Amino acid sequence: MRWATRSGVHIDRAACAWLIRRFLDPQAEFVFVADPDEVPVDATAFDMRGVELSHHGGDCTFETMLRRFGLDDPVLWDLARIVHEADLADERYDAPEAPGLDVLLRGLSMICADQEVVTIGGRLFDGLYEHRRRALLLGREPS
Amino acid sequence: MVAGSISRWVLLAYRLPREPSTPRIALWRKLRRLGAAQLQDGLVALPLDARTREQLEWLAEEVSEAGGEAAVWLAEPATAAQERALATRMAALVAKEYRVVLAAVEAARLQPEGPRRRTVARLRRELRRIGQRDYFPPPEREQARAAVAELASQLEACAERAGRAAR
């Protein structure tokens, strides 16, 4: 399937692309557009104004995707807490990891094209997922 | 921004129903956290960058979802003086926040070590929060940062002395 989002990928879009590839559509192909009008007709748009898979009711797109696709894995919701704060910093959640992740993604987007941000960001999220999975299993921070 | 030069801004024009008031208050809080300058009723501005533009776009979406109308515009002030006036106003608002931090540092000097440590942690978070909406840093920024850093280094010195005494 084709998926489309705004170019200049940052935290929320990188997290969503990772979520799509890992949990929804392993063959996902991403298109990056400068304007909503450029979304190809056969692509599902996300993290753009006016589309269903976007910010809603104060949720970021990553949270919207978890809700819309019924992904109830508690590890993903723990990542959602971090992604939400890294994206919006509205202090809805306590996420000390968020400012660091925000900076990493911002730096990455300064040196890479969007496709590469998604690829490298994907590995970051793989690691973050594993870290939070072990933390939830252990009930404390894993070493 | 270089003094006198004109830069680009992102504007959010919005209208929300008077009732219910919850979305109005939520929007007002978010605009305040972003440090948006209120140009008029229903019109706010931020210096343009990828983040500010995106944040205002999401707020526009929230306004629409709450039954209101919103549009995001990219703009330039017609004169440098107009821009300076706006920047000065925005800087004055964050300067006030930095002065609150400076006052808290003064008050913390009288605190015992434990509460003082917690104050340092709280003020560091506060500085980060203010930094997110500090687009035209006033001199108070460096003063507040230096004051918090000094308070923190005094605590370190305290801990070191205590460590040496224990050995």
C-alpha cells in the first residue's frame, strides 16, 4: 500500500511510519508531499490537516492510529506517551524521554532525506519499543 | 532575527463558538504555551519555522473540530517597526516569566538542602518550558539561566563537602 505524509518528517510522522511498517503494512511505501493537494489518489494520507489519520481531540497522529487500528499493545501506548510529548510538549503525560527523542529526530532530519529519516528513525523506534517492553515486563528500568 | 530586518510569520485566524467554553480555554492555554502574540481577537502570530507552523496547523484543526473556523496564513509585517514592536511585546512577556524564576532562585537560597534540590529541578524544567516560547530572548534569559546554574553548583559544592567530611 502507499501512504502519504508531509515532507520534512519529524517525530510524529517518523513514529507513524515505523508503526505502519512494523504493525500494519510491512510492504508500506511512503510518499512525502509539500502540499495536501499532492497526495496521490491511491495513497492513504496521515499526519495532515483534514485527514482522518491525524491529530484529533488533542491526540497526536500516533495516538489516533493506535485508536483507529485498535492496537492495544500496552508497549505501544507507552511509546505514544513519549511521542505525544516529543511532538506537542503539552505536559499531558510525564515523559522525560521526550526532549531527547525530539532532538535526535530533529538532528536526523537536518542531515537526511525523508526516506532515510523513516529508515533510521525506524531503528530508533525498534530500540525504544524493546526498551519499553522490557521496562513494562520488569516493572522497572531495564539495564 | 537581526534587528530591523523583516522576517516571516505564521498567523492563525480563528473563530470559536462562545459556548461551550472548554475548547476556548484549551486553545488559549495552548497558544500561551507556544508564546503566540495576540494581534487582535481571533488572530495570533508566531515567527515562522517548521515547528510553529505545524503547531498552529494543529490548533486550526482543533478549532474546526470544536465547530469553529480557522485558517493558517504565512505573512510578513509591512514595516520593520511593526515587527520590532511585536518582538518587543513578546520579549517583555517572557522576561516576566524569567523574573519569576529569578525571584524563586532568591527565595531558594534560604531553603535547606533537600527542598533546594527540588527547587533546582523544578526551575530547570521551568527554564526549558519558557525556552520553548522565547523567540526574542531578553537579557533576563541569561540572568535566569546563570542564577539557576549557580544555585545548582552551590548544591554540588555542599554535596562534595559532605562527602569529604564522611571520609
